Amino acid sequence: LIVDASEGSGRKIPDTMFGVFFEEINHAGAGGLWAELVSNRGFEAGGSNTPSKIDPWAIIGDPSSVTLSTDLTSRFERNMVALRVEVRCDSRALNNVCPAGGVGFFNPGYWGMNIEQGKAYRLVAYVRSSGPVDVTVSLTGPNGFPSLAASRIILNASDAENWTRIELLMEAGLSGRNSRLQFTTEKPGVLWFDQVSLMPLETYKGHGFHPKLAAMLEPLKPRFLRFPGGCYVEGTWLRNAFRWKATVGPWEERPGHLNDVWNYWTDDGLGYFEFLQLAEDLGALPIWVFNSGMSHREHIHVASIFPFVQEALDGIEFARGDPASEWGSLRAAMGHPEPFELRHVAVGNEDCWVPNYRDVYLKFYHAIKLAYPDIRIISNCDGSAWDLDHPADYYDFHIYETATNMFSMGDHFAKAPRTGPKAFVSEYAVTGRDGRTGTLLAALGEAAFLISLEKNSDVVEMASYAPLFVNANDRSWNPDAIVFNSSHIYGTPSYYMQQFFRESGGATLLPATLVKSSVSGSIAASAITWRDPVDSTEYLKLKVQVQISSPKNNNNNNNLIVLRNCFHRL
Ligand code: AHR
């Protein structure tokens, strides 16, 4: 490989080149990146009517001694469902004697809570009762024992008549990775509970993110964070789409919503504000994908699109408006008076196939450019094969392929128009038999693809792998970059592959020519150089990948791909 490192020979790769894409899929956020341990904390998983769905909450004791139901007596207007707990204990015995240890109810979290000895957990719950309250709150093993931490909620009858906010710090004396949160009492009566939250005291940068899952993102040095989806943005039905206004403000007041594409309830603890905060915490630019008035089954007509346009404008104002503005003031009230660095928005996700997308898109485009001329707008329509028929700063490009096809994608952007909007490859991955739940072959195919993106970074400005996280208990989509359960985390080869590219953003791409090859097969290679901002050391990195076809069987799935990654201090 001959690399021309002479003065002025290279071309700068855009600063934003490699980032991450977070979607609420596979319980990536609820039961994952968002550190909330209680699942269905507001008892609203069945929606805003009663009876609601209270899963995974369940009773402790005999069904004749305690019953759980839901009613609409919450003190929170946007999520009126509360849990009603009727404690009878043994109604045949004198004074309704309760069994030792009492009866009650528990929440197992998302496939078991990981409680760690010596760590503190903050419990918040809203409680009301028909009489005095004496409830034991404990963190226990999966069957109610052993006890890992315990505390008590005691209220006299007059205090308990109205909703009382309880906040307790619980320190774990023991560890358990399949633990549960339980409430028990030996006092017959009726109790109501609402908005029950259990969070570890220690979260990533103190902002509510799972410390270890969020820390997995740091070695990728993401330059941007695209969120919150994906199909999650659209919903199967619009009523279940991610609509940012329902996800901001105090967490207790958020209604939550059914993620009806990936089939689970989310309490929206991880809302629009938190995504912006995460981007800031990672030193990444936020890229907000908003709903364009389209779900998988419905499309709002262009004549009725104005409320969605206004919602997008309000969302931008929330992110970066003056703290005195209507939505900027809500951001300030949430603890972030300074604007977030929102510079990019995407009008929908994978909606270009909808016949009225262009008409609707133009309404968003012109309204946003008028109010925020500097915001860069991403169209869902692919502009890599021919020029777009509408104005845009970027076009979105998604690709899920076999390893061989991914390897060969290098040519695709070499043929893309050199003028007009830039490409944002916001979702790429090797999938199917080559990718399974994460393989080295997939990572190698993807690395060759990223090499081709570096070389075509005059037209491709951003790229992110998809999906980012999977909770191993809910594998809706395979493969993914980071796999976890309540207590364990690992990166797939595709996760580590991305680390090879973390210096590329802002680096100089040098002309590199392959002069002699001792192997037959395709080769992908690139050379970059960059200066460390801290100590000014200059580095050169060569990435070379060879795709060797098995001579016996030329079947695409039997190819071997080799990656050499050389890294030199100059
Ligand atoms: O990344 C998984 C899904 O693939 C995304 O939700 C969607 O945008 C794409 O079809």
C-alpha cells in the first residue's frame, strides 16, 4: 500500500463522521440504558383506562388475602391510573390476622433487578390509604428472600388520606442479580400506590443513565447521537408513536406509551430531554428524528400536517430556545438553562415510500429553515443513486446486508452525486446468517464498508451502526452492538470494530494505492492521519481488508475476510 503523506495531499474527513444511533428497541432504554429498575412504575401499561395492565407487578400472599386492581384516582392528570391494594389477610380469623411477614405485592423489574451490596438505591412512591399505613419496603431475592435491604413507610391515618410522596434511600447489605422490590403489610385495609420508582443512586454523570451501559459508549467516541429511532419514532399507529411533549417535565407526570412496533410499554423516563442530555454527556451532537405525521399504518394528509410541524418547531425551541421562551423555559425548569447543541433534525424515519412524503416534508423543511436557518435537515429519501427532487442538507441511507454484499458496497458511494445533499448512513449492519447475534464475519464486512465511507467522505458525512443495544431477554432484532441483561454486558465484534474508526472524524484521509497484492480477492484499504489534541502527537493509521473467496465453494457465505489494522505514531 503506497500512501502519499506529502504536504497538502490529504482531504479532511468530516468531524461528524462516526456516531451512534439509539433506538428504543430490544428494551434498549426501558430495562436498559435508563437506570430505572421498576417496570411499569405508574401502572399505566394498559393505557389510560381501567382496568389497566399491571404486569409485572404481582401479589405476595394468598389471592383471598390481598387483591390488586386499578382505578383512576392518581394525583397526576396525564396518567390517572393508580394501584389499589386491598389487604384482607385471613378474613375468617378474629381481627383478620395476617401471616407473619404480611401480604402485599412486588415488582421484579425487567427480568430481575441487579442489586449490588454496598450500593444505595432511591425509592420514590406515592401512597394513599383508608387508614394508618405501616408498610415494609424491601429488596429481596426472586422469591421474597433473602432480604437485601429493607425500610418502612409509616403514616398516620390523617396523613395517609391524601397522596403522600415517600422518598427513601435503601442501602443493599447483600447482592442479588435477580432481585425484586416488594411492599408488605400486616395491617388489613385499602392502600393506593402510584409512580413507584427505584433508581440506583449512582448513575452515569448523575443523569439517570445506567452507569455501565452508558460507559460502553465512551470508547466509541461518538460524534453524534441519533435518537429515538427508527420505527419507534413512527409507531405502528400514530397514537403510540414517540411524541416528545409527552416525554418531558417531571417523570411522575409523564403518561408513558406503548412501543407498539417492538411490543413493550415504556414509562418514558428516557424522554426527549434525557436524549439531549446523553448526547451532551457523551460529547456528541444530538440528531433528533421527529415524527413526520406518519406511522406504519397512517399518513396525515398535507392539509392537516400543521400541528406536527408546530410540534417539531416547539421541539427545537425546547432544545435550544431562550430560557424565557415557552418551551425553552421548560428545559430550564428541568435543570438545563443553557441550550443544547441541536443542529440536525430528521423529518421522519424510512417514510420516503409514502406518496405524500415529499409534500409533507417540504412543509417541515420550509418552516424549520424559516425559524432556524442553521438547522440541517435530513430527508428520508435516498439521494445516492440520483439527485433528490426536494431540498435537503442530508439524505438518510439504511443498509442491512450479507457480509459479502456489505464488503462490496464500497462502490456505491463512489458513484453517488458529488453535489447536493450529503449522505447520512444512519443505520448499517451485516444481518441474517452472516450476522446472527453478532459475528466476526459481520464486523469485518462492516469494517470494509466503513473504509469505503471514509474514502467517500466528500459525500458521506455521518454513519452509525444499528441497533446499538439489546437486552438478551428481548431479542427483537439481531444482531446488535451491545448485549446485556440485568448484571452482565458485552460488546459484539461489531461494537469493537467501531472502535477502529473512532479517530476518523476530523482526521485527514491520505491517498493510498495498492501496488502489489499476493492474494486474489477484493481489497479495501484506507490511510488516515491525525494529531492528538492533547499532546500534539501525530498518528498514522492504515486499515487494510482482504476478501478471499474459497476456491472450492464460491458461495457468498463461505468468504473469509481479513482485517489488518496498523497504527503508528509518526
Ligand atoms: O434498526 C432496526 C430498524 O431497522 C429500525 O427501527 C428501522 O429504521 C429499520 O428498518
